[in-house]
Amino acid sequence: MKLYFSPGACSLAPHIVLHEAGLAFQAVKTNTRERSTSDGSDFLRVNPKGYVPALLLDNGESLTECPAILQYLADLRPESGLLPPARSMDYYRVLEWVAFVATELHKGFGPIFRPGTPDDLKASTRERVAGRLDFTARQLDGRDFAVGAQFTIADAYLYVVLGWMKPAGLDRERWPVLRDYHARIGARPAVKAARQAEGLAG
């Protein structure tokens, strides 16, 4: 398998999960603006949408969209616990979290980082994201992980998106629960390995 990633982007989540699951893969650094890759492949042939993550499978098929890739990788290693048993309530809770992170947090940050976004729209976007972070902090209060007592794909995705708070101009100290959660997840060996592979500090 090949994971096409851009450092620190949402593709860091499946990068973490690949390490957590102990799966064999090649990480391919991708510049989505230039459509260039570290292995010289044509990125638009892998993902015609033009963004990361993209997972090129050994059979030549490609899979895109972070939530789908995360679930696919977890299903390759069901014994890892990265996704609870299908049809259990915890299984649906993990998918609920992944959907929330994707639609309310991940996409919520978009206008802040988009070149040309007016300052007033950036400010209103920060307020809206802050409201979602208030909810997230309440849900995580007293928990080590998003669901149950084990790290899942929801934690990988949430960890990555929470890492965008400072660049987006949101002070993590406003949410001590989120600050501590991010630090705790960030201390995992798989997270450190993925970050190091992407050339990210810390």
C-alpha cells in the first residue's frame, strides 16, 4: 500500500493508524498545489480530486476520503481494536465521532486557512469552530479516549484536527481538556512515528 500525504494535513490520521495497526506501507509525500509526489507518480491518477489522503492499494485501486480510509485500515486489523466490533454500540459511537470531526471540525477550519478569506469571515469561522470545540471538550471531560477505554480511529482523526488550533488562531489553553487530550494522544509511539516520518516538530 501507498499512503499519499501532505505533512500535518488530515492524511496524518491514516498515517498514525497505519503505524498503530502495524501495516506495511510506503508513505509518499505529496504537494497538492503542484500535484507532485516524492515518488514521481501522477497524483491525479491516484486521486482525481487532487487532495490527500489517498491510499493506493496493492491491487491498483485507490481509496480516498479520510473517514473511508480510516475504517478500511481498521478493518484490515480487527484485532487492533482501532474499530470496535461491528454492530456494537461503541462501533457506531466511533463512526459518530469520525463524522463529527470530518463535518464539524475538519471542514469548519477550512475558511481560516483558505487564501483570500476576508478577515471578518475568518473571525466568524473561529467563533463557530470554538463552539464545536466547547462541545468536544465537554464530551472528552473525564475520558482518556473518545470512545471506551481504547485508542480508535476517532482519536487519530481528532488528534490531527485539534493540532490545527494554534495555526488557526485558537488558544488551546481555553480548553484544558483538549490540551491534555492532545498531549496524551501525541505521546503514543505510533503518533510520534507518523509525525517524525512527515518531518513534523515534536
